[in-house]
Amino acid sequence: MKRLLLGIAALSLFATGCAQNNTKKKENTQNTKEMNTIALTKADFLKKVADYEKNPTEWKYLGDKPALVDFYATWCGPCKALAPVLEELAAEYKDQIYIYKVDTDAEQELAAAFGIRSIPTLLFIPMEGKPQMAQGALPKATLKKAINEIMLNNKQ
């Protein structure tokens, strides 16, 4: 009986130690994972990107550097595949552009205002000129080319 109790106590101690190590690993991973993309609500969009309610006929970008807006949904497979690529691009172009994300399920009015019928849809916004849209989970190389040519005016 003593052996059984000692065995259970030792097993319990081991399991507790493993659980604490896993918790510490999870905490460290969560603390070091920095999100570079910025989630937008309709109110945020109206303040940071464009107030299409005040200017319904004219595009007027409100940002201080070019932006890429990703219209996505949490259940969308291609959107999930695109998300880490956008995080990488946000880190690479950190000081040059903003990468915003709009959840079309949560912000249906905003998605409707831009005629979003397919996701992911990307809105490329340069500082000067009209924004351009693209649909689908584009490869990273294509996204970089669009960022450089459309948003940063770097024709390569």
C-alpha cells in the first residue's frame, strides 16, 4: 500500500511539474508573439483610413503612410492561409505601411460599403491616388510587388 501511495505521489509531482513547464512555455510564446497587423472596426476605419460617410463621392485617405486592408473572416481557409503572410509583411514593412484587418462578419456594414463579395479581398491604399482591390490569397511575392508598385511607387 505504501508503494502504491508513493507511486501516486511521485506521479502527481511529475505531472504537476510538466503542467507548470507547459504553462511557462505557453506564456513565453504568447508574450513574444507580437501582432504587426492592426484590427479595425468601422469606427476605427472612419478615423484612420477614410470617412466615406462624410465624403461619399470622393476618396480621401486619412493615414500618414500607405495602407493595406485585408477584408477577411475567421472561418475562411484562404484567409487563414494569408494571415501569417500579412504578419510577415507587416514586420518587413513596419515603418513604411500599415496592414489593417477587417473581420467581415463583425463589420458587415463596412464590408458592404466596399462591395466585398469574396474573401479575402485586399485594398491597397497609396498616399496619393486611388486605392486598388485584389481578391484571393495572393502569394507573398505578388503582395510585395503590389506593395512596392502601388503603395510605395517603387517600380522595379
